[in-house]
Amino acid sequence: MTEPDELADLPVFTAWRSQYVPPLDEVSYLATHLEVTSAALFAKLMTPEFVAVRGCVLVKDRFSPERFEEWMTTAHGSTVVVERALNRLYLWDVFETASEAEERALVRLAERMAVSWKLHAMNQFPDREFEAEVTDDYGPTVVLWSTSGRRCAVSDRVGEEVV
């Protein structure tokens, strides 16, 4: 889980935890507040599937052929530009924060998500190298792109190429 000092900053967790002697931990909090559906969807957000599309590696669930073609045209075929544009998750679109402490926690979550996306992409496409970063385009934003590797052929480890 997270480091103890990170948890101490989160007012909702701290208030809940203080009701118990001895104080309960984060696993107990999750057992009380998180249902399986939300946990499964969050796990998918943390470790998305990727798909190869004409030289690009893209988040499968967010892939749209129309948006892909628009970006390929705008980027003049640059796979890095296309990947950086389409493999982008704005955490403010997923999570609302109620305090500065939660905003800091959201940045830490984005940093962990960036590492997770990179490792998961490397696992799915071991012949490619990836970079991931957190930007502040519209709140904490996770961005992933490949930095080297072959152009995708007809199929790849995750399945057939989409386009």
C-alpha cells in the first residue's frame, strides 16, 4: 500500500481510522469501502491492455479508429506524437479531490500509474522500450509512449494489429 506518512495526510482515511483502537490499516479501510466492481475497474485502469496499430502501441480500451486517423494526419505519421496524444489519462476526469492533501495523493497516484503503465506495456511488448510521465496538462495526467522498437507487423504478442 502507500507509505504511512502519505496516509496521515488523507482526512477521510484519518477520520475513519481514528474511530478504532488500535487504529485499523488501509486494507481494513478498503475491505469496508471498496466493492469488487470498483476494484476490478481500478485494476484495469492501473494495468490497461495495449494494442499495436500501424507502428503505435495504444491503450486498447481507449482506442478509436477515427481519433487515431486524425492524430496520424495531424502528426504527419509520427508514432511518438500519436502515442503521446492518445495514451493520456487525465486523473481529474476520473477522481475528484476535496483537499490539498487529496490533490497531493492524486499526484502520487498518477506517478504510480505511470510506472504501472510502463511496466505493463513492456510486458506486453517486450521488444519495445517505453517512457511514461506525469504532466500537469489538466491536473495530474499520465502519458505513455514507445521510444524504440520495431514497427508492428501483422500481429503482436497481445493479438492481431487493429489497423
